[in-house]
Amino acid sequence: MSTGIRFDGVTVAYGRTVVLDSLDLTVEPGEVMALLGPSGSGKTTALRAVAGFVQPVAGRVFIGDRDVTDLPPHRRGIGMVVQQYALFPHMRVDANVAFGLKARKTPREEVAARVTEALETTGMAPYAKRYPRELSGGQQQRVAIARALAIRPGVLLFDEPLSALDAQLRSGVLAELARLHRDLPDVSMLYVTHDQAEALTLADRIAVMDRAGLRDCGTPQDLYRRPRTAFTASFIGNANLLPVTVTDHGRVRLGDTALDVPTGDAAPGARATLCIRPHLVGLGEGPNTLRGTVTEVQWRGVTHRLSAEVAGHRVTADVRELREAPSPGTGIALHFAADDAVLLPAGEAGGAAHG
């Protein structure tokens, strides 16, 4: 049966330090939920609360309809994959995969079949008799995933599983995880990462964490195209975040420049943050023209990244196929379409996220 995960007001603290604050979050059956945030945001603590490695001081954790808050890890029916693989170096691949089954006293006649099934699912069946030291990092991580799958969990937990891999191996394992999600539609997955690309590629929904709490949650497309906070906008993708003042319905002012953007219910005189993705900023005059001075030019192969100072703030544009880039110190005109801008509550602004 498919199982989901539910955090019901879960708080975790070490002494007086709260590391996870009143988390309410539901992972639907069969869903991949990514917990995305910087170090210290609470994302790993949330995963460890599901695994049973930390005990909440308040709130309850549910897997399916079961309250597992007080159950030990081995009784929760979960599989877990961590960044350092945690394989036994003295055991061959098949023995590593069988370890969890034997610990659960699975009948001997079932163990071999389950091991074979898990290794075939992860594409590691040809390596069953090798030792971990004879495998690449990506192959070792696939063995760790096979071991987690062998117990047929309803929930799979991933704690930064790709952070120890180089870029090429990371891409390959990420593709394997996406395929695994398609092949196992009843298994719920909670995936902790600080890498936005992993979250955008794999997750059905992303929970954005910061300072021990949940800040935003939605589909990757919604969070990227229509973020609700400046923090979400800066952490998922790259974003120009500019402080503006609402002057009228549908209009804001950046310095001395009037801009036409959707203002929603914002009242005239309200301060806000204007969010524009760099790839949606064009070179030259057009609707919503911004005039400034070039401060930096980076060639990135397909694009040039242009940075300019506009009204005392940094604006970044990713421009494709630019045959002759402007030089730092020269004047520049940039523009963006009204529908490509999002008005956010006033807060973190004045620059562009790195990426």
C-alpha cells in the first residue's frame, strides 16, 4: 500500500536551541517532496524525525495512518540513503543489499529474490559479487539505494545522497532516481538537499526551509515562476530583487524610473520587492526600460551574464548569442515584460542570487 508522511506541529530542540520549529507538512502517497534550504535550516532534522533518529519535543510524525513518533527506526518501515553510502567494505554488493533483510529476519528463501529484484531495479545486478572498493561512487550510491529498496519500504528518505559525487556522476544518479520514481509510483520519497537543480529536477513539490521553519511549499514550476517570498525567489533559481514603491495600481517606482508591473492588492505608497529572473531581462530599450552602467561581464558559453548598476542596485541579465558584449563602465539599457515580473513583500532586495 502507498504511504505518505505527515508532520503535525513537529518541534525539535537541543536544550534551548530550537532546530525545527512547529513544522506542518504533508508528503502525499507516491510523492517526491524535496526539503530545500541552506545549512541549519532544519531540513535534515525534519528527515531525521521521520527516520526516528531524533525525538520531537512537541508534535507528532505520521507515516500513512500510523503515528510513529515513539517507534524505534526499525519499526517504521522506511528505507534511507545517505551521502556517504554507508556500505560495509568487507561485504560484497549482494551481501550489503541483503543486510537489512537479514536484520529483519526475512525468511532465507525470500532474501535472494529480494536482493536480485533490488539490484535489477537499480541496474546493479551485474556487480553483485564485487566489493564496494571495486565500484565507482555512483555505483556505490546505487547499491545503497538497492539496499534501501530491498526491504520494500513505503517511504524512502534521502539525505543529500548526491553531495559526495562529481557533476557527471551526480547527473547519472539523479536520472536513476527520476526513473525510480516513475517505476515505484506507490513509494513516497523525502529528499533533503541544498542543491536547487536536484530539487527542481526530481521533486513533485519543494518545501523551502530557513531558520528552523517552513517558508514556502509548492511545485517547482510555481515556486520558480511565481515565488511568494524574496527568500524563495533567491534560493530557487537566480533572481533580481529590487526595492520598489507602489505608486498606483499596476505601477511601481525604482528610484526615478516608473515601471508597469502587476501589483495585485498592494496599496499606493507600499514598499515591495520586485523579482525578475535574469534570463527574462533583455538588452536594449523596450517595455519597462532600466538604464544603468555596466559593472561586470561574464561569458558563459551560450550566454553572456551582464551586471549593471541601476538606481544604486545591481541588475543582472543573461543574454543569449551576444556577438559583441558591452564593456564595464559603459551605459546600458535593459528591459523586461510586465508579465515576467513578480511583486513580493518588502524584504531581502538589492541584488541577484548567485548561480
